Amino acid sequence: MTSFPLVRGWQVVPRPDRTSLDVLDATGRPRARVVGLHPRRTTPAGRQVLQVLLPDGSATTLTNGTRWCGGRRARTRGLLPLAGHAYVLQHRTGRRARVLRDAAWIATARRDVPGPTIEVRTVLTPDDELACALLAHVLRPGRDSVLGNLAELLNGFP
């Protein structure tokens, strides 16, 4: 298996009222604001459409939980139209999801303890990086479970 570089340093910071998130790039510069979250949750629940405000004043939507077949989490996806491209987060396993740009696999988002990591499969544009960060940090790759969360906590300690 070929080793691909990882995109690191992106972070999501909840606003004090917890109804929105700021997405910061590796330099700490705000790249987007996700609004429309419930005050008690910092991740979208079920099928939810969130508004993403970009620094240039434009807006797009981040859709969580659309199903293409069946009811399993592995068959749900996140959708993000951005800069004329359609980005999709396809959940594959309990810890991984594919990031697609116009049906081309560009990255793999992995659920890790310090935060999601993005394994790059091709050269990413700044819009690709933003889409990967939004999909990985806001929707979170893979399937969520109590046992999975416990395993992540245990793996995070030396």
C-alpha cells in the first residue's frame, strides 16, 4: 500500500453559544463558519442540512445523513457543493470514510483520537482542503459507537 501524506493542523472551534463552529486552517486563519447546529451538539445529528459561510461572503450547504441504499451508516454520506464541485463523504468502516470530488476519490478521512486525519491521494487545491476539513471535522468519518469511542480513548493514552 502506498503511503500518502496527511493533511494536519485543521481544527474546528465551537462558538460560545455552541450553535456554530469556526473551521480554521493549519495557520489558524478562519476558512468557514458552520451554522445551524443545535446548542447541545457540536456535530450534526441524523439528516441535517447546515449552512456553511465562507470568508468571501458566499454560502453553501453541508448535508449530513443522505442515504443511497439501505439504513446502515456505511451507506450514508455527507454532501458539500463547493466552488463548482460536488464533494461527498462516503463512510466505509467504523474509522474511515472516503472523500470524493466529482466522483473521484481524493482523500481518506480517518477517525483518530486527537482529531480526524486526512490521508491525501492526490494534489489538493485549497478548496479541496477546505472540503476535506469540513467533511472530516464536522461530519466525522466512520460509524460512531460506545465501544468505538472507548477504544479511541484507551488508544490515546500512553
